[in-house]
Amino acid sequence: MIRSAVATADMVRRGELTALQSVREAFQRIERLNGPLNAFVQLDQASAERAAQAIDARVERGEAVGPLAGVPIGVKDMEDCKGFRVMQASWFLRNSPICESDWHHIARLRAADAIPVGMTAMSEFGMDGASWSRLWGITRNPWNHALTPGGSSGGSSAAVAAGMVPLATGTDGGGSIREPAAFTGLVGLKPSHGRIPRQDGFANFAALGALTRTVADCARHLDVAAGPHDGDRQSLPAFGDRYENLIETLDVRGLRALWSGNLGYAVVDPEVETIARAAAERLIRSAGLVRSTVPFSPICPYQHWGIVMMSNLEADWTRQGILPGGFDQLSEPVQRLLELMRTHRHEIDLDASWKQLHILEQQVAGLFGQVDLLMTPATACPPYGADSPVPALIDGRDTSNGGAQPFGMLANICWNPAISIPAGLTSSGLPVGLQIVARRHRDDILLRLARIAELESPWTFADLA
């Protein structure tokens, strides 16, 4: 049985396990499992062991240690982590300098005595739902090595699903934590915008978070990582309670929950929708929620979100000198997106797309004036080929209104918290996720509901000895 982050830290604190043992166990699993999965792309065992020994020395002296004491973690190749290079899976950044400091998020995890053991793979610049790139190659799903663990935080999901580490960080600008969680049977929370402070300037859509196997691990991570920071003017005030306590005690009875299998525009695999709907129905019953039937047919945000995201990135890459001359060195998924932009440039109206996204904000605000929760499938399909493009057809229907994750970007655009939790397995034994979206700042409700679901129907994990 894979030890959770909470169990590891509590055992280290009580002296029942040393941090050094915990770290060495992680490296043993990484050595045995990482080869075919390609979840970790950088490792530093020596530094991790030094950090573990320092924690163990404090325990021996009777000093206090942090809530993540001795927990080995993976860090997505998008966040600065001291001692490692951040390359965002891009050939152009392969010679980036070694980081001399941590992002706020990673600094808080270290302050809680978590131990980064390495950097995890992702899609280039986070721009694909499958984690493969020219720089790092193909990252594979522990459930089936022929399939993707999702993107863009696919290395983190593969590492946690395989039990190499109990927690790995992720970033989410349109589903990049929740899709990998759904594809690998994990818990993936995209917190409220600003809940975890960022360090890379103004962010319209993106949030920081983590992938875990248990709700308690997810809650403890958020307790450690959340809170205001003067370096991020969008960061939220302190929550004022402990998420780890509230997953067991928060009263959610009577909250109004709306289920939507397609939001009126998404093309969804029928088996995925059936499994997610059944999980939603179980949770509504077990949590004492009230089923809502208010109509909700928002505009499809996919194309408008994509235009805004790609316009910003294209401008950044031009300033960095990546474009136009470096097009041929970009990974194929990024090339496809740029080609799509070029082909349809005469049709693109950036201002019009922003206006549509603002309309969506008002539609979602109106919905959460009538309900407390929105439940959907986390993805439109099960995991697909590890080095394949997003399926063009699902159930024989065109997927241009969102591809594999048409449900993700709504919460990013509108800054709502959203979580993916395991919903069940397909007939071929692949995991499916249930997404729950709450009104802004109510991350606590999502974690409590996830815990109720976890207790009601214990989850199955990838079968790796």
C-alpha cells in the first residue's frame, strides 16, 4: 500500500519513520517505475537526502517539524524550484539556468518540510492535453502505458498514480490539473483564483495546485500553500480555518447541485457521461444535497479561450525570439495550434473573444445565484493515445467544441474552484473523473464533498506492485 502524504508526515513527526527512509523509498520506486512512464525528467537524490537528514535531526532534538515533514514531492517543470532547471518541456529552454530560488508555492511546501525530489514532465509550454514533447519525449499512463496520463500536468499525475510520490504540483489554465487527475484516477483541485499565490505576474486563467491520491493530502497541501502574498496582488486573504478539519466536519446538507452532462455544447463519450452521472447521483444522495433543475446553457468558451491563450503566447514567443524562426523546433501539438491560428487569422477577433468570455462570466455568476454546485464529467472521453492528438471524433461526433476537456476552462475563465475526483472505471478498466465546480472562494465545499465521495465509494488506483 502506498503511504499518503498525511500518513508520512505524521509518522515522521512521531518518530515512527525517518524522512530519509521516506525519500529513499520514493527513489526506489522511481528507479523501478519511471523508465517506461517518463514521469520525472530531472532528479536530485543527494539534495533530497540532505534535506531529509536535516528534518530527522530536528525530530531527534525534539524540535517541531512541518505538516509535510519528510514527504517526497514532484514539481511540475513550470514552477521555479531551487536546484533544478525549469524548461517547460521546450527545446528552446533546455539551457535555462538552474533556479536559485523557489516560487512562492514551492517555498511554502519546503517551509512545511516537504522534500522536492525532482521535476515532472509536461506538454510543451502547457499547450496540449497529452504530455509529450521534443525535449522530454512521451509520458505514459500507469493504468495503460499506451495511453496518456493527461496534460499539461501529466508527469505529475503519472508520478502520483504510480505511487512514486504521494503529491506532485500542477498548474491549471484550462483543465491541466483536472484532466490528468481524471485520466489517472486521482484527486485534482484547481483552487479559487488567487488562493495559492503566483510569482509570474498577472494571470487571467491559470491557478496552481497539486495532484494527490487522497482528499486529506489535497486538503493538507492547500492548508500549507494557500494564503496572501505581497508578491501576488491577486492573492486572496487567509481562509481562516483548516481545510483538513473541514473535510470531516463541514455541513453541506441542503446545498443545491446541478448536473449537466454536456453543458449544452460538449460532445461526450456516452460511457464516460454515464459513469460520471452515476457518481454525481451517489454524491447528491450521500451528502444530502438538493438536486437542481435550473436551465443552464452557457456559451461554448473553447474557441474564445483558445484565441486569447494563443494570442498571448504567440506574442510572448515572438518577444523571446522563438517565433517565427523556431517554428520547426516546437513540438507537434504546439505547431498544430499555431498553424490553426495562422489559417484562421482573418477570422480571429481578439476583442470579440474577450467580450464572449465576459458574457460567460455573467452567465456563470447568474447560475451560482441559483445553485451552489455544478457537476459535470471531468473530461469528454477516457485517456487516449500517449503520443496522439486529441480525438477528432467522440462517439462518431466532431469534437471541435472542446476536444477531450470541454468542461475545464469555464472555472478558469470565471475564477471558480473546481475539482476532479474518481467516478469509476470504464468497461475497459480506465478511470473516469467527476468534476464539481463551486462558487468562488468555496474550495472548502469541494474538499468536503470529495471526502464524502471517497468514504462512500473507496477509489481504485493503478495496479502497480
